[in-house]
Amino acid sequence: MDTVLLSRIQFASTTIFHYFFVPVSIGLALIIAIMETMYVRKGNEEYKRMAQFWGKLFLINFAVGVVTGILQEFQFGMNWSDYSRFVGDVFGAPLAIEALLAFFLESTFIGIWIFGWDKVSKRIHLLSIWLVAFGTMLSAFWILLANSFMQHPVGFQINNGRAEMNDIFALITNGQLLVEFPHTVLAAYATGAFLVTGISAYKLLKKQDVAFFRKSFEIAAIVGVISSFGVAVAGHAQAQYLVETQPMKMAASEALWGESGDPAPWTVFANIDVKNQTNSNEVQVPYLLSFLSYSKFSGEVKGMLELQQEYEVAYGPGDYIPPVKTTFWSFRIMVAAGSLMILFGVYAIYLMWRKKMDRPNTWFMRFMFWGLLLPPIANTAGWIMTEIGRQPWTVFGLMTTEDSVSPNITSGQVLFSVISFTAIYAILGAVLVGLFVKVIKKGPYAMDNEHGESHDPYNKEG
């Protein structure tokens, strides 16, 4: 294996692992802020206890996420120095703002939230967790601004072979950012919501702290279903933007080799033959691809072979078709997981509306427990589609992945770091899971039990 492939493997593994934690932090921060808001407005101590319990999981996740994020920064200099040299004058400002403004905002007010329960007023304390939630969203904005430049470069000029930012406003108003940011943040809210509903479902199945986890389930279910529908709407807008700016990615996500015709069908399943550039055993939904692309049941979507010819004219000789199978199936995995999230969320709201949460179906609660895995699956598949579908480019139309790797590293060095980082990440993952399990097993009334106080006064069943 050469250094380019090994560097790509390392970037994929570290990025995927890091992104397990980012959306959980963003989503949990919002839900905790909602719970504490209900405590301040209603004066019910149970909501305060909810904010504190879920806050423990948030803090554990946040700490591990910070560690994994640091390695992301180092990786650009270690494995992708030519890329860093090329985009450094564009990426520098957004990443510095993210660290100095957004991350410091999060860190400062997390400290106030942790230690200020009995030291500041309720409203100031509530403001601190809302500022944490805002800070997590602000961090996502600046990181996605940098990623959006890779997808659709704007606001720059080439000087001495490097991209230099000349219009920060163009970066902030990048059309790619305007569709990518809401899609990503709403997915993060859904991730946090389904984590809470999943853990709550497990506790309800065990009949432990029933009233507490029923309330947690209901709050998170509302957040989850709203955000899941929002993800679908934002994803539709993002797909339409792809047709304009990265038509090759759109064509690869549909395994569309030749012209699709007008109207274009959406392919549910296909046996893809990359070598012969053909598909077989296709299952298609008529008109749907045209609707996804243009919000109307007509319109042609260009195929990869036609786009390959256009790209050769625009960028010179080369293979501009991305890994088709990976792009095609990652998109469908994302859609399938997102659809199940909407389905589960809607049924949960139905149970709440019919006041059946006192005796929820056992099978549904089991589904909801395992449903906490759906957002990470959807998030991972979505980012794989986003990044793999852009290949062979790191910065679309400007720099290829092959030209981005550090020139002086050896395959042995990269392989060693891949193995080392993977081992470290495995340990971090095990630590996080162990801490999560410990907190969940103790439950929200652990402190009361230690001091001999009554257990869950709101729980009639326990």
C-alpha cells in the first residue's frame, strides 16, 4: 500500500471516530438546555435532575471528543502537508475562529454550568447551558465553512500556487455551507435525541426510574422527530445543490453511467459493474430522481461518462469518476437509517398523543433502544458519501487527493501511525463506553441513594 492510500485510510478512521462524538455533544447540549429551561420555568426539581444526569453523559462525551479532535488537527500537518500549504491561507481564519471563539465559549460556560448550580442564579445558570449549546453549533459552523470550501471553493485567489482568501463574506455565504450546515446540525440534534430515547427505552424496559426516563424519553422524542424531518428537508436542498456544483457526485450516488433521460428515475437497488460501467437488476422509482434534483417530475440528470468528458476538457486528462459502489450504497444506507428515525419518532409521538407511554409496547422500546445506533450510521454513511463522492479531489476542481499528501513521509511511517492511532482510539472508545454504562447503571438517583434518601419519589412502579 502506498502513502496516499494509507493516508486516506488514516484520515477516514480518525474522522469517522471523531464524528461519533461531535453530533452527540451538539444534540445533548440542546436537550439539556431544554430540560433546564423547563426546570426554571416550572420549578420542578425533576427537570433539574434530568439536566444533571444527561449532563454527565454530555461531559464524558465532550472530553473524549476534544481528544479525538486534536488528532484531526495534527493529521493535516503530518499526512497532508501539501494540502495544508495550498489551503492554509483560506482555512487558517475559520479554524482559528472556531478554536478561539466557539471552543473557548463552550469551555468557559461548561465550567460555569458544572460548578455554578449553587453559586449563580437559576437564570444565569440556564444562560450558561444555552451558550454551551450555541457554542457547539458555532463550532460546527466554522468547521463546515472550511469543509464547504473543499466542496465548492469560493472567496479566494491563486497566488504563487496557493489559494489565498480574498473575500471572507463569500466563504460565509457559500451556497454549499448554507445547505450543509442545517443538514449537519439537525442530524446532530437527532443524534442526541435518539441517544436519550435509546437509553430511556432501556431503563423503561427494566422498569427502573420509570417516571424519570419516561419524561426524558418524551422530551427527546419531540426533538428527535422534528430534527429528523428537518434533516430530510435540508438533505433534499443539499441534493439539489449537488446537481449544480458537483454533478459527478450526484451521478455516482445514483450509479448513473449514461444519460438518465427525462424524467429521471431514482434507483433503489442495482448490481453495479464498475469494470464494464453498467448496471443490472435495477429497481427504480420513476420520476423520483428528477424530483430530488429539481423539485419537479421532469428534468435530466447527466451521467458519469458524459461528465467525464466534460471534466477532461475543463481539468485535463484523468479519471474523474469516484468510487461508485461506495458512493451509491453509502447514500442509500444514510437514507434508510434516516427513514427509520422518522418512522420511530412519529410512532413515539403517536404513543405520547394517545397517552400510552405509561404502558409502551415492549417491542417498540426494544426498537428504540437499538435505534440509538441509527444516527451514527446515518451520519457516517452521509459523510462517506460526501467525501468519497468528491474524489479524486480534495478541493474540488483545484487539488487532487494524490497531490495533497505529504511528500516526505513513507508508507511505513503512516502504517505505524495508523496502527498507533487505532489502538489509542480503541482504548478511548472502551473508556467512554465503560463510563457511560457506569453512569447509566447508577441512574439519576445515585447521589440520593448514597445519602440514604428515598429513591425516585415520582416512580409509582419502583
